[in-house]
Amino acid sequence: MEATVGGPMRLRRWVLLLAFCAAHGTVACAQDSADVHRKMVNRVVPAYPGLAQKMGISGSVKIEAVVAANGTVKSTGILGGHPVLAQAGLDAVRRCKWEPAQHETHEIVVLNFHPE
């Protein structure tokens, strides 16, 4: 399983930024310009893991993808979800494509897994 995108250093910066914004009565400054959502042009449906199927596990996996300006995924990280489902979610998001943009963005993808 991968660590979250950016690791502990990025988390510390966000915590400090949020603390600054809270002290100054605003949260709007905590928004990154990279929070503009891009259109996904090629969505990959994740494979439902065999172990999850045997165990009857269903649920959602929340993944952050760092998407390059050309629309390809540079890196991914798990933000939440069942560990048995997480790797299948990461594999699918890594193969997705977004529309091109001026700069890289951070996209949040939620994948739902249900036994068939």
C-alpha cells in the first residue's frame, strides 16, 4: 500500500495553513489553486478483488491522484477505504486519464465496490 501523496511534510504545511486561516477568520485561503476539478476523459473500472468477493466486503475507496498537465497520473495515494479494496482502486486510478490543463492538479476519486 502506498503512502498518501506528499507525505507527512505536506500534511504539516496544510495543518499550519489551516491554523493560520482559522486564526484570521477565513478558510478560503486554504484552497489550493490546483483544486480546480478536471474532466476525466478515460475512466477505468476497478477489478473487484477476489478476496473481497469471498469475504463479502463492499464499500468505497477514496484516492488522491496527482495529475500532470498532459492528463496522465503522476502519483496516487489512499485517503480512505477498506484496505482489501485499496490496491484495486489505486491500480484503476493510475490508468485513468484527464483532460489537459495548464498545470498539474490534485484530483480526488471515490470508487465504490459492491459484490455482484
